[in-house]
Amino acid sequence: MIDIQNQRDHRKINITKVGVKGIKYPITVLDRKRGTQPVNATINMYVNLPHHFKGTHMSRFVEILNEFRGEINIKTFHTILQRVREKLHAESAHMEIEFPYFIEKEAPVSRAKSLMEYGCQFCGKNDGDKTDFFVGVAVPVTTVCPCSKEISRAGAHNQRSIVTVKVRFKKFFWIEDIISLIEESASGEVYSLLKRSDEKYLTEKSYENPMFVEDVVRNVAQRLNKMDNFTWYSVESENFESIHNHSAYAYVEKG
């Protein structure tokens, strides 16, 4: 059969990324407490395409995933990217893996246990000479507005926030440690299951620990700066404001 993708293209325009998005695929990630955790991931895979080729072979991306079935993780990420470059005859290969990660959390007073979901991602690029790789974690937290507390006769407005941290690193680390670091940097934590005694405790604790969105990203950055494992990081926080029709946002980056 005629291979249309390998035919010549005469527009002389290189394509930086071409491939497949939104592949749903089961993978296994490391879990500090249980050893491993099976998750349902969403995977994006791309290669560069020189200007003289009409297209790439989309089916080969899925074929490569099937080759590494059951072995898709941080340790094999580099190998998978090399295989993509090799099989699609590309100069560079990219892969993005997003997945939900679950941790059992215990409520602060009642000790009720429940599973808490966190959004995680592995992202990398290989261009033959090196692989650029980072891990991302998105963590929901609570923030209480210092200004609202200062000017109000009673109470202060608070909101749920999402703090997203991405890191490049020198040696292995646990996702759980980054999650804890983020939660400790906000006014309060978020839980899946709380009893009234827990709600009272968390509300009062957060009220005594008000923070602007700027405070949250600086607190996270300050903690990351004390850990020499991370060669680069970005920290962003979005507060879904409870009394405004917009979000508050802050971003800080190292490196």
C-alpha cells in the first residue's frame, strides 16, 4: 500500500510537534506506603517532523506504548522516548503523562480515613543528546484572606486553591513529600471526609493562619530552596475567590 505520510511536502515548513493526544492507558506508579499504585493515565506523545515529510505515522505511538505495557514509569521514561525517536525516525520526541494519585488521609480530630486525589504529571523531551524531564503535582489547599480578616468585624473570606508545583531533580524523591510540603505552605489542608469536630478545628486553624496567594507561592519556594535535589522548579497558585468573580493568581520560578 502507498505510504502517504512518507511522501514529500513542498511547503518547506517544519512541524515542532505532531502526534497523538488523550490516549487513555493504565500505568503503575510508585507508592511509598503500598509499594505501587495502578492508575488510569492520559498520555500525549509527539515527534518533530522535518519540512520534507508530509506526515508522521500515528499508529506507531500506540504500538510503542503496548511494547512497554506494565513498565511505563519514571525509570523507563527515557527509554520510551528513545524508542519513539527510533521508530518514527525523528530528531526529537516528547511525552506527557497525567494521572490521578490517591493518598489515604486521616482527619485531624476524628481520625476518619479517606482517599484524597491529587493530579500528577510526568513530562519529558529527548533530542538524542539528552532528556529533559520534570514531575508536576497539583494540590488543593485552603487560603484565608489576611485583608478580609483585618478589616472585618467578624470572620474573613476563604477559598479553595490549587497549587501546582513542577520540578526537575537530581535524584529520586517521593510525590508524597512534595504534596506535604505544599499543604504545609497554605492556610489549611483539604480532605475528602471530615466530621464536625474536624471542620471546627480546620476552620479555626486556617483563620489563625491567613495568607495571600503571594504568601503561598513564596512559602512553597522557600521550602524547595532548602532542598538541594531540585535544579529547577515552578510554583503557581490559583485562588478561586469566594467573594470575587475572578481568581487570584501568583507564579514563581527558579532556574
